[in-house]
Amino acid sequence: MRTLTFNQSRIFLLILFFAICENASAQILRRYCPPNCPPQNYCPPAPGMGQGADDGLADPNQFLDNSSVSPEVNPNLSVPQSDANLFAANPQAGELGGLGQSGYIAGNQFISGASFSGASYGNPGDPQGFTVPIAGGDRRVKLSDQFSPFPATRIFYNYHLFGNAGIDVLGNDIDINRSTFGFERSFFSENASIEFRIPIQSGVGKDQNLAGNGAVGQRSSQLGNIAISTKLLLSRDQFQSYSVGLATLLPTAPDADVFDGTDQIFKVANETVSIIPFVAANFTPNQQTWITFYSQADFSANGDSVSSFVDSRLSSPYSATPLLTETFNQQHLLSLDMTIGRWLYQNPNAPFLRGFATFFELHYTTTMNDADSVTAGNVDPNAQDVVTNGSNRLDILDTTVGIRAQLGESLFVTAAYVAPLRTGVEKSFDSEFNLNISRYFGGRNAGAGNFAGR
């Protein structure tokens, strides 16, 4: 009996994932809109449906324009209003209804991607090693963090606390804090947008020292890599929406240096530019529920220069100038995300709390190519000082649970907890807490969706 190889199994699982998602979404969209689905006249009972119907599926004719049908012909027939009339009758219903049908992903991203190991650091052959100290050890980006498929105009703040996500040069576990300040601006009648994300990271310091003052001396705060992305809404109707986008991750974080006292061991130049295409699909079986699928590929367009300053074969092993400079290429990544959320409370006329939702998410990330490996430290081949992904391939799976609230007309607050589902090197952190605050500015996509415009 022939067994599947590792890569064949991965491809099979990805195909199975999309097949399950497609089948689930198709089944959901075929379900009949419940009789108490507010507002009543937006999804009226079709003839032969409701009580006494035994198939539970919607009549396709119920979504035709019945605005010309007079209630006098059948007093029991609920005549649907057009989107424009519905919004004019109750503007707040359009805004809050959009929340129930909006797509939203809290996210989970933390992937260091590589680490240093070798005799110089007391961890030869360790697949985990110590974290690449660029951007606090958090240099990659995932656009699904606090993501909506719908272009909008907003400002936002994201905070992530990753427990024991980094390892310093002395082998100490370090928490990593990431604060991201972002701005998104929509255009083309809110069918497209451009977004900027500027992260500030506190974690593994950019200057690591083998003779440092314990774990405290190995930490610092620094600017991360800035992400610029564009998003395009391909299609949108009452039940489903599709969008695509492209992001560029710029190497704006400072370079990393590792010392032994005053002598430099190696330097890593932060030079990689990442190109990140993504796709998203959002399904809204009713006004309260949203189901969002997201996928991105993270391609490294170039590599980082790694300069080594040590040769233990020399009488004076430490050099003031690089003895060897090589290029280290990060691995390409593929990510799949899914979220299911439901608004438990909605009141468009409330003075403060207008909506409260809960959601559940799954996040999967895999490496798409084998890991690179270059010298990082002692150029003596017997020293085995390298930077690499010691596990070669990674398959990371996390789950997220959270709550989301609308405060007033345009302020949204989200809090979530993330737990890894894998162990060993595929467990990127012990746990994660994230918080998002978003302020939207007008438009049909305010609040990441608008019911009246759907």
C-alpha cells in the first residue's frame, strides 16, 4: 500500500480544507432565512415556506423585486422594501445590520521563522536556538490580524502580547509585546482601499550580548517592519462577498548585532522585502452571523546579509571587519484562517453599547520551501554557528476565541485569547492576548460592513 509523502499529505489537507469550507458555506447559504430574522421585511416568507414547509429551503423567487406587488392583493404578504428605502426609514438599521453581516478576523500571527545556534552560543544543534533579534523577534506580518474583507476608512490600534515567544542569546524566554498603529483609506466608491500598519515591538533586543546583564539586558523596544497593503472588493451581495489584496512588507526595523562583551560576533542586516498576496471570502447566512475565510502567501523577494566576525582558528579570533558575509533567505509561508462570529446583542438606538458579539477562529500556517542555512558567528566550520530553521518545515495551528463590541456609532473594541494547538518547535508561543480598537468614518462599509448597501 502506497503512503502519502509529507508534501502530498499537506496538499491533500489544504484541498480538503477548502472543500469543507465550500460545502459548509453552500449549505448555509441554502438555508431559509428564519422568520424572526430582523428586519422582517428584508427576508420575507416566500409562498409555501415557513410553517408547513418541510424542506427548510428558500424559494428562489423570494429574492425577486416584489416592490410592485400590492399588499391589498394578499394582506398576509410582507412586501420587501428596497435597500435605499429601508435605510431611509431607519438609517441605524443599515449601520448595525452591517455588523451582523460583516467579516472580521482577530488573528494570531507570530512566526519568528529562524534562529541562531552553535558552539559560540552554547546550543549547538538546537533546532530552536535563540530568536533572530530583528523587530523584537517579530518580523513577519499577517494581514488577517484585525482584518475585514471590506474596504473602509478607519484608524486602528492593535496590541498583542505573546507569552514566551522569544529566546535571547542567553537562552531566556522573553514575552513579546507588539503595538500596531494603522490607517486605512477607501476609494473607488469604497470598493478599494489602501492601508498602512506601523508596528512598535518590545521583545528580544536588537543588540544581544553573551556577557549581558541577564534577560533584562537582552530586551528593547524598536520599530518593526512597516506593511502597506491594498484591498479590492470583487463582489458583494446580501449573503456573500469576495475580496483580494496585495501587501508589501518593508524592512524598516533596525539591524541586529550580537556581541561577546565588546567584541562583535555577527551582524544581520534587515533587508528582506516581502510580497504578500491575499484573498478573502465572507458569508452572512443571517443578520447576526458572519463566516470569513482568509488566505495569504508570504514570499520573500530577497535575503538578509549575515556578516560573521569570529574565526577560532586565529590567535586573535575577533575581527573588527567581517570575515564572511552570506545571504540568508527567509522561507515562504502560506496561511489559512477561518472565523465564525455571531452578534448576541444589537440595539441601533442604544446611547453607548449598540452591539456585542463572540467569535471563534482557526489559524494555520505552513512553510512552503526548505530552510536556508548560513554561517552566523564563528567561520570555523567546526564551530557550527548558523542561522536557520532547525526544523526545516513548520506546520503551525492556533485557535482564537474573543468578543467584539460596538460603542456608539463608529467605535469598535475587540479582545481575544489565542492558544497554540501544536507542541514543540511548532508552538510559537505559550499564549496570546490581543486587543483592537477601531474608529470608522462614514460610508457603507463603516463598521466593516453595511446592511443597507448589501
